[in-house]
Amino acid sequence: MAKKKVKKIQIFIDPIGDTMHLWWDDRSRAHHSEEAAEGFDVIVFDRKNIPIGFEKLGVFPQEVDPIKRMLLPPKFLLIAR
């Protein structure tokens, strides 16, 4: 029985660009990308035109904007004295 090579899925979340990248193959093999018709926003392909990842734009809802939250002073529920 032949052994299958197990590949790791990599997920990168960019709070500044409000994007999520998901790779199920080596991202150094990325050759070109295309805008998706529906579902995902950008699909990344290798040289053989096989999809190896995608990029989702606008991941965070407006209410949970991480950049806005990072710029606000922290709120503490309990302050020790």
C-alpha cells in the first residue's frame, strides 16, 4: 500500500488588510490568481492551473474591526488595588 504524503493546511489572517489566506499546498508554488465567480474572492493556482489556495476579502465584520479595537485604549473590567 502506497503512503500518501500528508500536507498541512496553512491559514494566515491579516487584520490590517482584513483578509484571510488559506493554503492547502506549498504557497511558494503560487503562479497566478483569479477572481472567483462566487464563494471565495480570489483563488490561487500553480503553474499547472491547479488550485492551491484562496484569499477571502473582508473577513472581519465592521463591529469587530481589529484595527479599530487595537487603537482604542484597553477597557478593564476589574482594576486591582
